[in-house]
Amino acid sequence: MRMMLDACVLYPTVMREVLVGCAKAGLFEPRWSPRILEEWARAAIKLGPEGEVIARGEIAALRANFPDAEMQVPEAKLQQFWLPDPNDVHVLAAAVVGSCDGIVTANAKDFPGNLLAEEGLFRADPDGFLIRLFDEAPEVVSDVGAGVLSQARRMSGEDWTMRSLMKKARLPRLGKRLAGA
């Protein structure tokens, strides 16, 4: 399954790490465009100037780990689509260029299901998408979650629980599953 990852699911670190971990484990093939990655880097500026530097390093690592994931979208292709937010048309166009099955995004209102269906795509919210992956491969997703939890504890110095970390990452249903509740 090929899934276009919107910038809003790449920018939050924990959410991105879970999604990328599942992709590294072979549960799906991630896709993005240069513009999506640039949106992530620009959003990271909110953390301060070092936020953008860190994001650009993470983007370089992502590109190295997934060399076939980046979809170039010809300008003419953008003119073929319409979405409620014109700034999101590039995500839809990249999904079509990348022969994706769907788009993982937290912006449901900007990606109406009927418009995506016209292109043979579906929209998946990150929590629901990861629940689907968990249902298909619980051990793999549990291992990914455990690795992300361990890294979060190490980097933050806080004693996170799985549920609290995933809830903070806007993945509350996944957190419940990973915690065994």
C-alpha cells in the first residue's frame, strides 16, 4: 500500500517516528513531495531557528532511507485538481503522481473523501491509519511503538507512558492499543 504523507503528519516528531517506523518495517510505502518536506521544515521554525536545522537534518535522513518516496509534481499537473484549500492541491497531485492508495492527513476538511475517490484515493487520519496497521501486524507496530517510547524517554528525560506519549502525539487510540487497554 502506498500512502502520501501530508506535512501535518510529518512535523510532529512522535507521529512521524511511528509512521516512518511502520514504513521501515514494510507495512506501507511512504510518499511525499519536495513541497511537503519544505512545509515541514518551515513549520519547525516555530521551535526556533534550531528547529528548522534539525528538521532539515531529519529530512535528509528520510530521503536517504526512502530514496524512491519523493514524488516530483509537474506544474501542469497541479492545474488538473481542485480542493477546498488550494494550498493542498499539491498533496493530491503528488498522491496521483506517486500512484498512491491514499493520503495520511489530519486535515479531513481539506481533503473531502468524494474528491479523493474520483482519483482512486482515500483519506486516512493518522490514528486510524496506524490502528489499521496495528490490526494487520500487532507485533510489528508494538515494536515500533516501544522504540519510539524508549527514544522519547531518552531524549526528553521524562518517564512517559505509552498512552500519555501517544495521546500527546494525537494518536490516542493507538496509545490504548499499544498499552494493551
